[in-house]
Amino acid sequence: MVRNIAVVFALVVVVFGISQLFNTREVTGGQVTAAFSGIDASCETCSVNLHTALSNIIGIKQTRFDRSKHVLTVTFNSSVMKASWIAHSLEAAGFHPKDVEIIEQKQTG
């Protein structure tokens, strides 16, 4: 009986967490802009692949890549996304940021 209650509680927590992750309404939180340096995407195709990889990630509002400086600037909703998660996604897509710097934080809500 206690085990069944624990399992049900765990499922409720998981479902609630997933529903919050995929909630598309604007939530109270912050807007963060981070710079990912050392990104090697110098050709036009690489740059397109970089933006395509990030366009499907929840919480990312804007991306900008400076090809000459190898710096990707990403603005995202910190209620549903973290800079470290973006860095992991970049790694998975074959782009390897050398450094991440938070350059702006705005509270929304």
C-alpha cells in the first residue's frame, strides 16, 4: 500500500514537472542573454545548421552568430531554459563552445 502511494506520488511529480516544462504561456521569470564563444561555424552551411539546431529548443527567443568572432549570442527564458543546457545542446549538435558568459538578465513577469 505504501509502495503504491509512493509510486503514484512519483508519477504526479513527473507529470507536473513535464507539464511545466512544456507550458507555452508566458511564465514569471527572466530573460537572459548569454554569449557562447569559440563556436566554429565559419561556413554558411554551418551557420544555418547552428541556428536550426537551436530553433527547436523550448525557451530560446533569439539567436545571433558573429562569424568573424566565433560568438553565438542566445536570448532565452530562464524559467524554462539554462545556459548550461544550451551548451550541452550545442555539444550534441557538434559545436563546442569554449566559454559561456551571461551578458544580460532581465526580470519579466
